[in-house]
Amino acid sequence: MEQIAEKTKQGKRIITKKPELLAPAGNLEKLKIAVYYGADAVFIGGQEFGLRSNADNFSIEEMAEGVEYAKKHNARIYVTTNIFAHNENMDGLDDYLKDLERVGIAGIIVADPLIIETCKRVAPKLEVHLSTQQSLSNWQAVKFWKEEGLERVVLAREVGLQEMLEMKKYVDIEIETFIHGAMCISYSGRCVLSNHMTARDSNRGGCCQSCRWDYFLYEENENGEDSVDEAKLFSEDDAPFAMSPKDLNLIESIPQLIEAGIDSLKIEGRMKSIHYVATVVSVYRKVIDAYCEDPDNFKIQQEWLDELAKCANRPTAPAFFENVPGYEEQMFGYHSQKTAHDFAGLVLDYDEEASVVTLQQRNYFKPGDTIEFFGPEIDIFKQKVGTIWDEDGVELDAARHPLQIVKLKVDHPVYRNNMMRKEL
């Protein structure tokens, strides 16, 4: 079993090799925000061979710009090529992989053996990481993929801590696991509900999230003559049935994952907003850094938990990490929980002499609202909104237009790409 890298300084244990914090990005703006807020690596999708067809996704030119930005901040970029390909999907694969290698992509995340073998042949500088779509859940399977020449495996979301420890014990390979984000009701994405209900193939990027729809339950009649009302298994007062699991949240398990030697900690959510990416990345960055700096005296801070809750719109649970999830980890009759904050603005500039921030509006706010600013360079601070001006200095009664450029006074200095939330 690989030992975690650590040293002792002034009698205090310090972990010297931190796990990679891996963030999602559905477009170039999200990629830059993820890196700026502390991600060591970002996974993105191209316009072909990936599983998030509804994300903006990246052209080769955008990938090149993203790689250039990431390298300036010592970060790496991985590209998902994790469809289960049909014959008609394979045209252009060789050239696509060569382009990824040419622009400096660090590796691909892949499920299909043909794409794996093609990558080894035409783009050997790309690392090959096995996708969670392969539902990898035992150390013998990890060993198989190690012998196939893969540098890293992404575990099935159904793998618990004890199974991870066995994998690290028996196989010398990088292990990546999910720590935060949506869970699939099926087995690591092996679902055909979307195919059946909408003819959109979830394993070729078309999942319509059928498990999150509302359903009404009926009992099938033997003779087919009973009325619909007589076959109902619900009353009018019942919440509609759904079959979605709570989102994954392993913030309090980060110490165990680090001590287990897990190499990469992955946040799910390429379809999420820049506010979600910034918030989740920044919180996990603080937790990882704090634990590695002083693991023997580490304590989870309530402020981290509170901060993480500011971007959640669904209940969370540890899923399979500790035990097999039960009824309490599912969302059978409800879908979301209202957050107490809205993402209200992105900082574009700050006039230090006048203490005035220039913002790009992202949600409605007005004078008198309670707001807070956060970012990598600053401590979170709250204040009331005072006077709001537009770009020309005209006073406004509210910032009501999407992406409107506005200005207001702030109590403390802020920096470009810091964010402003509004309390609801």
C-alpha cells in the first residue's frame, strides 16, 4: 500500500503531498473560475465523444486557451471522452485525440476500450483515466486496468471507504473518487430510463434526468377494466413520487480520504453555475489545505459547512462512503430545498481610492439588501447595499437587468472575479 507523503516540523505532522482537487467546467468562464478559486485540475467536455451534450462544451481553440490559463496557475486540464460509442460515433476520433494532445490537454477520461486503445496509438502523451462509467468497484478490476496501461481509475460512486483502502493496498495506481455533487439513481450512470422515455441515450450524452421527474403510482389491473381512479396508489394529499438520491457531500470525510491515499478528489457539476463552482471549490480547498497543514489537530469548521450550504439546492448525504444508503438518503417525495442566498454579482473592477466596486449583475438586488462578498484573496464580509449607479454614474433604484454593469460602495477591498451574494 502506498504511504502518504508526510514530514514532521517542530513536532507537528504535516502531509506534504496533497490530493488533487478536481473541479468541473462546462465552459471557458467556469474553467477559469475553478482554477482561480483553487482547483488543481479541471475536467471539461469537448464537442464530441462526451456525456454532457447540454453543457456549452469546448471547441479545440477554447481548450487551448483553457490550457494556457491553467498552466499559468499550475493546474491541469482533462477532457471527458466517456461515451459508450456506437459504430456511427467513431468518425474523426483519431484526429480529435491528436488535437487534444497538440493543445496540451493532460489526459482523457474514457470508458470505451476502443477509445483507450486508439488514444495509446495516436496520442501517446495523453494520460488515460478510466471513467466512472465503467462502474469500477473492486481491486481486481483496478488491477486489470493497471495492467492495460492506464494511469488512473475513477471509481464507481457506489464504492465505500473500506473498498478504497483495499484498492490502494493491492494496486499501485492513481485513484480518483467523487466527493461532491449529484448522484445517479442507477449504477454509476448505467441507466436507460432516458432512452425509453425520450429516446435520448444517457450513455451518449443525452440523459434527460428522468429519475427527477414527478410520478404518480398506479397498480396494474389484471383484467384492464377497472377505472384509473380505482388503481391509484396515492391520495391527492401525497407528494408526487420521484426516485432521485440526495446529492453527495463528503466534506467531513476529507481527512479519511487523504489518510487513505486517494489521489484525486472530484467535484461533479459541469452544468452548474460559476457561483456553485467557486463556492464548492473554495470550501474544499480550505478543508484540504487545513488538514494537510496540521492533520492531528484538525477540526471541521462550522463556517465551511455554512458556506457550502449557500450554493446547495438539494439535500445532501455521504451516499455509499460509509454504508449502503437507506431510505433517508433518497428523495422520494420532494426535490429541492431553497437556499438562503442568491448569486447577485461578479466583480469586474475595484476603485481603491473611492471604495467603489464595479459589478456584472447576475441576479436582482436593490438598496437596503444584505449582501456578502467572497473570494480567494478576502475574508467573507457582509454589508448593506447603499446607492447603486450604472456605468455612466446615473443612480438606479435597483440592479434589475441581467449582466448589467453597476457600481456601489463597499466596506472592504475586493478583487476581480470575487463574487457577491444577496441574502434572501
